[in-house]
Amino acid sequence: MSRGGEMVYIPDDSDFSSFRDQCESLEGWHCRYNKAGVTVWSQGQEESCTVQKIKTRISCKDVPAETLYDVLHDTRYRKKWDSNMIETYDIGRLTVNADVGYYSWKCPSPLKNRDFVTLRSWLPLGNDYMIINYSVKHPKYPPRKDFVRAVSLQTGYLIKANGDGACILYYLTQVDPRGSLPKWVVNRVSQFVAPKAMKKIYKAGLKYPEWKRRHDPEYKPWVFPEQNTLPSVSLAELSVQHADSLENIDETGLPEEHLSTSDHEA
């Protein structure tokens, strides 16, 4: 996503417009999964390639677009619904609608766990809401020995209002996991992991209003920038995280393990 691959920059309207077009376009996308209101597409790479671009879509009844937007921003609430998350926190703010953050997650066993440092930006645009990110390097948050540092080339959400009190959620991601992964992992992401993740977000949206009423209901720094107390970060402190500068882990020989009971949650 970074322009020219070298300069860290804050996405502008043209970047958000391009991201929205990618979410809504079907050209060049191959449907990999379509069940129970969830669709998954992949684009442009052979199945053996680990740096796939994947897009998912789910229709969310009874969840307004602005509620789902809050869910995806609220790091305190994320602990309630994202069972794959190990840790997430905001590092600092760049502008009123851009920050830098850290996220680590549990990979399917027996793979090593991954983490990211990303520049995230967001934009409400009429009935649409977008959140996009890409990986950056921050001098105080180098790769850790207990994680494989992965690279988000482009990841984001598009939430579109769809009638009264409903919305459509798109999730698009192109990530380099920094590893030569076995083919079963690539297949599992599109056939299993991505649909399950979308259903979790939908369920989180249904439960969020009640949770938020009991947890600082007026606190939404992503909507009210004056509430943001994060330290300021300068673009000059950051650099683009290039995948080829990170350790590459060969996990192609790992056997496929049986799915745990928790993996069968709808």
C-alpha cells in the first residue's frame, strides 16, 4: 500500500476510494467460499503462494454501520470477542484519524504466533465507514523473539449501511506471514478461518451496545478526537516494514493438526 514502497505516509481520500473499489469489485477475484451469508474471495496468486489477497463479505442484520465501526475501533472490547488475539494496544497518534498500533495473534497449531506494528487510518464517508492499515517499523517496537513479525501490505474494513439498522461488512487483507506455509494453512484461511472471523465480528456487533452502556459509554476517541490521550508520533520516527528484512520461517513441513473444539464455533 505504501507509495513507492519507501515512504511512510498517511492515506488520503484517493487511497480510501481505491480501497472501497477493491472491496466492491468482483473483477479478478475468485470465489473460494459462499455459505450462510458469508462470501470469501482470493485474488491473483496460486494456492501455493502464501502472500494471498483475500476478501470476505458478510451481511449483518440488526447491526447499524456505525455500531460495527465502533466495535472494530474499540480495543477494550476486542478482548471480549477476538479469541485469536494475544495482545493489542495503541502506540501513538499521528493525526485525528491515524495512529500506530501493535497486534499479536495465535496462529493455528503447530505454527508460530505472529505479530504486527501497523499504521492505521480511518474515514467515515457518508453511509460508508473505512479502516485501513499497513505495516511500519517503530524503533521502540522491534521484532520479538517469541513472535514471527508479519507484514500487512494492505488490510482493512469497509462497512456499508444497508437499510434501517443493518450493514454489510467487507474485510480485505494482503499479508506476508513471513513464512513458507504449508498449503493446508492457505486453504484453511479461505475455507474456515476467514468465515469464522466474520461471524465473530457480527456477533460482537449485536452485543456491543449493551457492553458499551456499562463501559465508558461516552468514550469514543475514534469519533471524538479531543478524547485521544495517546502520545504524538512523528512520521519521521517510522519507516516502511519490508518483508525481506525480516526472518523467514519455513513451516511447510508441518503436518495438519485436527481442529480444536473451539475452532468449531459458528
